[in-house]
Amino acid sequence: MAVPPSDLAPSGCWVAVPVPGEQAGAGGGSGPLTLRCWWEQPTDRPARAGVLVLPEVFGINGWVRRVAARLAAAGYAALAVPLFPRTAPELELGYHPEALEEGRHHKLLTRSDELLTDLAAAIAWLTPRSGGGPVGCVGFCFGGHVAMLAATLPGVAATCDAYGAGVVSGRPGGGAPTLEELPTIQGRLLCLCGTEDDLIPPADVAAITVALGAINPIRQEAGLSPHQLLSLPGGHGFLCEERGAFHPESAAIAWDEILSLFAETLG
């Protein structure tokens, strides 16, 4: 499958997605909570399906918006969803140590139940605007971890967790490791990690591999495609052109796998 170029300029817009029953936190003022999302649509055809884009701890920055533009160029309506709407609703950071520290601060304040509530609201907004069928999800770094949680929600047919660290050891806000949610995922799951990723050590890769292997026979007996873990050369963040770990060859392979997953599952 042809991979859209990485230098596509975002041409979408910011949209406010309401979260029913939730109130804005200190970072978002008073009143009902809304998610400040970035919205991209194909310009030359109806959307094949909708895809959620979950950012790193740096927020919905220029690179995340370009990811949404690449998905739109491939025919998908893409909605980039903020992960810190209660503490930093408009977070948009660059890739430098101070930004990483700030992003990690907000990450520590997240909770799985709130993230799932927000993602369910995003899916409800996205579905009727992208053909009404199942949606996909792709997340990077902390967004990759959250993508594995998102995969448990109704209506999510295909998910890519790109170097989502920490799924073996815990989940946002505490509780059982997110990896334990694998049996509840109804769609397909693709996990991507770099072979030199210091945030996903070999022991974690082995644990993910074992967990995916335990699920695969059941899915195969049911006639479903199995989940997959793909390890590629590179470190943490190898898909992002703006990070020092960027690995062009691995990024190209990863993008092809992501688009193939969505094409096979979403249409």
C-alpha cells in the first residue's frame, strides 16, 4: 500500500467534542467538558472510515496534526483527541527536555476511567461523520498505551499501539496492567515497538508476545485475524520525524502496516 508523504500540510480544523456528564477541570475552566480535537477529512472522496489519533505526552502538536493529514490522504476521516483535557486542554509542545517533563506531569494526573469516557465521546462524535461504521485507532507513546485501552471500547475494529510503554506494569491512574485487557478486545490489535526502545525493555516485549500468543489460537479458531507485535529497528519515537530516534526505514514499514491494518479491517 502506498504510504502518504510525511510532509503533508494539515488542512483540517479544531473542533469541540462534548463529553456528556463531565465537567471541565482546573485547566479548562468551569462548565461541561469539551475535547479540543483536530479534525481532518479526505478532500477528494467520502471517508472510508474514521480513525482516532492519540498523541504523545506532547499534545496535539504539528506532528500529530500531520499524522491526521496522512490518514486523510489515505481516505480516512481522522480525529486527533487530547489526552489531558482536564489539566491541559490545549497542550501543544515541542520535543525538548522541558516539554517532556511538562507532558509527563500531566500524564501522571490521568485516570483510565476518564480516558475511556473521553474516547467513548470521541467515537460517538466521529462515527456518524465517517460513514457510520466501525472506527480505527492509532496512538503513539503514551497515546499508544491509551490506544490499547481504547481497543476495548465498542465500535473500535482496528487499533495500532505504537511504542505504548507501561502496558505490562500498570495503567493510567493505577490498577491492573492494561495488557490484562487483551481478552476483552474484539477488533484487531497491532503493537509496534523499536528494538532499541529503552522504555519498553526486552522483558516487556516478551510479556506482550506471550499475551498475544495466548489470544491468537482463540481468534484463529473463530476465523479472525490474530493480534500482532512487530518489532522494528529504532528507539522510542522512531515514527516521528521530529524526534532524535526517528528511523526512516522502520517508519515506512510501520506506516505500511498501519494502513494495511485499516484497509483490511475498516475498508
